[in-house]
Amino acid sequence: MAMNQIPGHNIYIGGIFCLKNKAALARADITHVLSVLRLNPVEETFASYQHLSIAVDDVDDENLLEHFPAAVRFIQAGLDGGGGVLVHCAMGKSRSAAVCIAYLLHQQPGALTPQSALEGLRQSRPLCEPNDGFMKQLALYHEMGCPDDVTDNPVYQRWLYHRDVEESVACGRAPEMRSVRFEDELPVQPKENNTGRSVEIKCRKCRRTLATSSFIINHEPNQPNHAKVQSGTECAHVFLHPLKWMRPSLFPSAAENGSDPDADSTYDEYSADAPLSGRLTCPNSGCGANVGKFAWQGMQCSCGGWVVPALGLAKARVDIASQINRATRGPAGPAALGIRLPPGMRPPATEDPNSGRGNL
């Protein structure tokens, strides 16, 4: 099948057989060729071009995201040199389309979305259709702001962590401790929300602080017509990212071997018998109360929504305090964009103190 030019760019997309059409490549002034597939390249085929090979398969769980920055740089180098760039895979449908979308997003991150960029590709090549996994990775790339390096980005690192968990659960075991992201041990801590309101969660029995707003995972309730869930049912748990105090509950064998849950993790331990699910206990050695539960395979909240993996604090066993930080509270107040708390943790609407109501 012939190669097709992306509208407005000197970039062409096609399958592997378009490499045999030397006349078409010459007419398009192709100087750079980007191969997005696993192949044993014949040196003569690419002898006249600058060539970059990205060895990936067209499957949902392939990590193409890590290659987007290098691909974007290569394409830009070709265009800056005044030539044309050919991006190809086997059929010119999924892998090559995903890389071209990544380039377009990098050029116009505020104007395009993965879906709108795909629609632009289809104007010249209707068969373009990246697989679902690649489209999700493009959405993550766009969410990150299309950076020049993704490896140190927290969004990318969390995505890798979830992939490791999914692979482990698929094999019927808990993930390795070295692959778990204990969020409060990271060099860059998550920022508090900018609503001017913070949340602190404490053990109800001993008052030990367990989490703050930064580590809460939002989840959406299931559809109201779910047969087993009544509409408006309040969440019974607050779901969190993994925190270092959870390590003895998640990996009991490591704790028994003397690992300090408050020490920085070296991520080199592995517990073959780590449970897939179990209880979360208060890290206070003098308390040890059951404060929630975890399930690497996921858990359905009482509101009907699913959280995977699930590490939840039971609301009946913790105290949740909401405080207003007036130093950061802007004119939008609690309605400003920021973390969206699960149902049952959202504060009631308050009247404007400057409205004059209640002063009579």
C-alpha cells in the first residue's frame, strides 16, 4: 500500500512495503525513515536514509510510551534538515499512527487531543487505528504535557507500577515490593490540592496520622442502575496510594525479617508468599488496630465503583478531618480545581462570610 502524507506536514505514514517504492520515496524527498516494528533491517534498504528503529509489537500491553520522546526528536530533526520523514510499521495502521499522533501532540499539546490528532491522520490515511493500549498511552503522554523525557515523570512511573501489579495479579501473586511505588518515599512528593482545603486521616484508636489529601485516590461511583448498589450509596472506604507504613501489612515476611517500615526502601526485597489481599493495620506499635483492607486484584467500593489496586481505609475505623488553609484559598474557594474527594468526604456548602446574612 502507498504511503500517505500527513496534512500540513512533510511526514509520510505507510507500511513496510512502501520502502520498495524508491521512486515514491525520492519524489517525497524522504531523508529520514522511522521503523516502528520488530525487524532485521537490511542495510542496503536504509543506506540512503537516516534511520531509527523502534522494536515494538502491535499489542495492547507493549510499552510504546517510553519511545515517544526519541521518535519526536528524530522526526523533528528530519524536518529541520529540510527533508521528508517516513514513519512506517507493518501495515501503516497502528504503531506508526501512534508515533505520528505523539508528534502532533508534542507540536500542539493545547490544541489537539489523541482522538482529534487521529482524525487528522485519517483525512489522508483512513485505515489508521492504533490499538486501545496505544491510545491510552497517548492519553497519558498528553496528560503529562508531552515532555521531552517521560521516564522521570510521576504519571509514567505510576503507570509502570500499575502494569507490574496487573502482570503479577494475572499470575496469581502479589507484586514484588521493589516494584511498588510507596508515594511518601518519592523524592518529589505529590502536591496538595489547590482548593484551600486539606484532609487528614487518623487512626480512630490512637490518633496516628495515616494519610493526607495528596495520597487519596479518587474513584467514580458505578452507574445508578447497578443491580447490587443503591443510587447514592456512600463510600465506606477512602482509597489511597501505597504508603510506607503499609509495608508490613502488604509484605509481612519482609517485616518479620526485620525491615523497618519507616526506613527508606531499597526495593530489593521480594516476598514470594506476599498475600494478594488482607488487612491494613495501624503502624503504631502500641496500637495495631485494623484500619482497612487491601486487594491487589481490585475491590468494589460500596458505591459500586471499582478501584484497582485497592488499598482502602475503612471510614468506620478512622477519623477524617477537613481543614481550610486560608493562605492558599483563592477566590474560587473549595470549588476550585483540585482533588475531587469521594462521596461522603465532600464538605457542605458554606455561605459567603461577606454576604451579610446572619448579622441581623
